[in-house]
Amino acid sequence: MNINDILKEIAVKNGVSEEEVRREIEASIAEACKDPKNPINKLGKGRVPTTEEVMEHVLKEVAKSQMN
């Protein structure tokens, strides 16, 4: 399952558009990045990580935890 599929599934389950899901995630990421001690600040290539960068990280962490 790719990130766009995940966003679409979330949108369908919540009765909103994929764009709204993406906006909400981006707003949450931006809010989390306000705390300089938050580990999210170490993700991604830019000042604020993208939705894709955060979701890729989360998916990798979930996969790691399922292996243990």
C-alpha cells in the first residue's frame, strides 16, 4: 500500500477529501515542528518534513516493531 492509498482510505473512512486529509496532516506536522526538541524535526530534507517523509518514517517504524 502506498502513501496515496493510505490518504485515500483515511479520507473515505472520515467522509472528507484526500486534500483535506493532507492539509490536516501538514498542519499537524507544522505544529509539531514548533517544538525544537520534537524528533520530527530530524525527518526530511527541508525545514519542515513533508507528509510523505513523515508517513514513510512511520511506516518503517511500524514494520520494525512488527518484526520484534
